[in-house]
Amino acid sequence: MITYAFRRLGHALLVLWATFTATFFLLYVLPGDAALSKAGVGGDGATLSPAELARVRADLGLDQPVVGQYATALLHALRGDFGTSTQTGAPALSMYVEAVPETLKLAGAALLLGLVAGTGWALLAAWTRWRLLRQALLALPAVGVSIPTFWIGLLLIQVVSFRWQLLPAIGNDGVRSLVLPALVLAVPTAAMSAQILSRSLEATLHAPYVETARARGASRSRVLLRHALRNSVLPVVTALGMTAGHLVGGSVIMETVFSRSGVGAITVRAVNVQDTPVVLVAVVFAAVVFVGVNLLVDLLYPVIDPRIQLRTARRTGLLRAGVAT
Amino acid sequence: MSLTEQVLPRLEPVPPVDPSTAGARADGDGGADVRPRPPRRTRPTLARLARQPGLLLAWTVLALVALAAAVPELFTDHDPLRPVGPRLTAPDSEFLFGTDNLGRDLFTRVVYGTAESVQAVVVAVLVGLVVGSLLGLLAGYLGGWVDDVLMRVVDVLLAVPALLISLAFITALGFGTVNIAIAVGIGNVASFARVMRAEVLRIRGSAFVEAATFAGIGRLRLLARHILPHTAGPVLVLATLELGLALLSVSALSFLGFGAPPPAPEWGSLVAGGRDYLAAAWWMASIPGFVIAATVLSANRIARSVNRHQVSAF
């Protein structure tokens, strides 16, 4: 157990290091010049003399060779220093972390909503006997993952906020402003978990033990809820890491559509002005979320499903989660 | 990536289908006819399409989109960049999709924006296909430390949500439709690499590869002539699946404002342009968004049917 946990932790750290490295080199070989863009932002378009430019470069460490810059950046990053934002001059990490709670509210609400709706939907489809309705229920989640979320968001704003004047269209105040974005962000999550759960339920409902339960006279709802559901839910749990990743990505779009503040809004603004330290933080943070959730899920497997021994958990769990193939 | 993840497991266990049963299934089983049917592999596709109105509709939508991308003049006489009518006219018989805040015909702008969006999608899928397949091929064929290193790269690509990978690339490359396309393509590399690697591993162990090796064929030739063709099926099916997803990502990035600069029409940026007029002109954001949704749905519907008929198609 302990060795397993340590090995997983090692792998997680490796992925994080690689993410940092890849993103660093991607962002620092870019054609733009960080010194110029910083000078442009700070100096209100005024041109700098070469000497001043050189000083800005030295301040930012841009006169060092790339490998040296990388080593310094990595050491600093390990201490939680990702450099300062080129737009505001504030430390990139704290600027980003300050915005996390707002996004966490949004993503958390969407995750909860999505999982509940997705599970309910899959159960409803499995429960339905009328073939036509059942097929419609099974087909709809495929539509849910095909519709652009920004479009659903704008439609809802038009109808719910403008026509019915029920909920605020934009902003961050309170629970009322959270309803619409969380609802929209939950759509892909719900659709995805409904699809995964439907497929897994399909397999479980044909298992011999379900047949036994039925033969013993258990009602349909009991078979579905007590016997089948618990065994079918594992693939949904496995996909949680991926779901979390989707939510981080999706919140970028939702925060733009609903003009909310949060890490998504910060990321978009950073990309707009080539604020590389902040972009670096955003990418690494997303990787931390994904890796962290996966690590948690992997370690929780034996608790959720006692049949899984840790040795097999490594194989099946990771393969399905798509972490180590 | 979501759809891919879900459909991928279905790629592997497709059993070799007996042509006769395949024919029976396509005929819509449950007929009184119990005589063994002669294998009819070349049954007319159109007849099969007619029985699936959804699929037919999907093909029609994609055909229209392709046509609009190739010859936009066919659909409209207006200029996409010039005002042709009063501002903010609701959709009517003259302006099918209404006009925007500058009096430009929205239908014309959507039609002319098609080429840009379709191009971006094709480039994105191609980038993912080529780069991903190459990584998967090398990893699966060479094995050892190459495999280890390449798969760690894939781990990284999987660990970061595709949208953020794209945003990082856009930060590095700058704005523009082509850059969006490349950025989305890089985000898709991981799934192609994984499918390709699995296929190569599967085929590398088969007897005919062993025979070819013993016949003294060079490694490169073995790879190109004997292994690569056998991996085409699943990888191409994945490519069809990625088309719809790529359009979603491309239009999302263009919606965020990282695409072509303002006057040029592009599906995602048209939706973004309508955002400021949500209360005054519902059509400006809704209709281009609907076009995107319809196209993605069609592409996904077709991809699913291709996936299902994979065995008979390849």
C-alpha cells in the first residue's frame, strides 16, 4: 500500500515537472519579447532607450541563456515563485490563487449538478421500458456533448435573464449569479457521466448476480439502485480526473460568457497580453488539479470497490483513467 | 476529448463480422425471410441512408457546409464586409439571418465564415493525426526508453485540459485562425498517439510481421509497408470523431477572440460579436451558434455511424 502510494506520487510529480518544463520552453521560445511587452504596458507606448531596455531585460533575467533561465525558474517555482505578471507586476501565483475560490464555487456546483443529473439520467434510461423513449434518453447525452457551451450560455442569458428577468446575466454576486453558469457548465459533465454510466449499467444489468437478485424477487428499483448502480459507478469515478480537467477548461469559457471573475478570466486576459508567467501558472495549476484528482481516485479505489486490490487497481484504474498506458 | 474517450473502448472489441450477418443487420433484422442470404457487401449506400433520416440530414448539413466553404458566392450575392441594409434587422425573407450592428447581412457573414472555420478544423485534425500518429508509431514500434519518454509526453498532454494547451500555444504563436488550428491540433495529439501505439503493439506481435522480419525486410520498410496500413482503420475512425470536437474547440477559441481579427467573419467570432447585442438582437449570437451546433452534431452523428460500420467500411 505504502510503496504503491509512493510510486503513484512519484509519477504524479514527474508529470507535473514535465508539464512545467514543456510549458516553460513553449512560452519562452515564443517570438514576442517579454521585455518589450512589459515596457509597452508600463510605459504607455513610449519607446525605451536601448539601455533602459537592457535593464528591463536584466530585471526579468532575459539576458541569461535559456537553460540558466529554466533552472532559475524551476528553483523559484518549487518555492512557489512563478515570477511576476507582466501586466500588473504582482506575483503571478498569488494573483492566480486569489481567483481560485470564485472558480471553485462555479466548478464545484457544476460538478455536483452534472454528476447528479448524469446519474439520474442514466438510471431513468435504464428504468424506462418503452423502447422509443429509452432510445431517446440514451441518445440525448450525445447531443449534450456536441453543443457549444458558450452558445447555451448566451441563449439562457437571453431567455432567463433578459426576457423573464429571473436571474442576473453577468457578474459574481451571490448564489443567484452562480445558477446559470453552473447549469451550463454542468451540461457536458452530465452528458458525459450519463453516457459512461449507461454503458456500464448495460453491462452490469446482464451480470449473473443481477439475474439472481431478480430471481429472488427484488423489485426493479431495488435491483437497479441497490445492486446494479453501486457496481456500475466505478467508470464514472475513474473519469473524475478528466471531468475535473474539462471543468477547468470549461470555466474559462463560462467566465467569459457570464463576465465573471475567476481563474478562467485571468487566463484569458493573460493570453491576450502574452503574460507568460500567469499562463505558466494556469497550465501547471490545471495539471495539478488533474493529477491530484486522479491520485485521490486511485487511492480511493479499494474503498469504493473492495474487490479491487491495490496491485490490480494500478493496472485497471490507471489504464481506464488514461494516466499510464 | 470527451467523445473520443467514450467511443474508444468501442473501437477495440469489434469482432470480425461475417458478411452474411452484416447484411442481415443492415437490412433491419426481424424479417420472415430465414433463407441464408447471399453476402451483399456492396449494397447501395443511398438505400441505407434513406432508412436513417437522421444520418441523411447529417450528411446534408455537412455537404452544405462543405459547399459554402468552397463556393460561398453560390449562396449569396452580398458582400460579407459591407453594410447592405438597415442595422439590426430581424431575420426576414430578404435577410435570412437578419443584419448585424453595422447593417451587414448575417447570413452572408456566416456563409463566408465557413471556409475559415472548416479550414481550421481540417488543419487541427491533420496536425493531431500526423503528430500523434508519428509519436504513437515510434513509441509502439521502438519500445524501450523511446516508448517511456514519448508516453510521458502523452501523459503531460493528457494531464492538461485541451483548452489550456491550446491557450498556451496561442500565447506562444500569437493570434489567428491557423494558430488556433495548430493549437487545437496539439491538444488532440494525445488521443491519436495512444490509439496508434495500441494498434502498432497489436500488429507488431502478429505472425505476418514476424514473417516479414525473417524475410529480411528493413525496419523502415516493415513499418511503412506492413504495419502502417493496418493501423489506418482505427486511426481514421478517430479522425472522424475528432472533426466535431475540433470544431467545438476552434469555435470556442475564436469566440474567446483569438481568431482572425474583427472584420473577417468566423463562426466563433460571429457569436462573440452578437454578445453585446443579446437584448436588442437575439439573432446575432443565436443563429451562428446554432450553425456551429448543427455542424458539430452532424459530424458526430456521421462519425458514430462510421465507427459502427468500421468493419465493413475498411
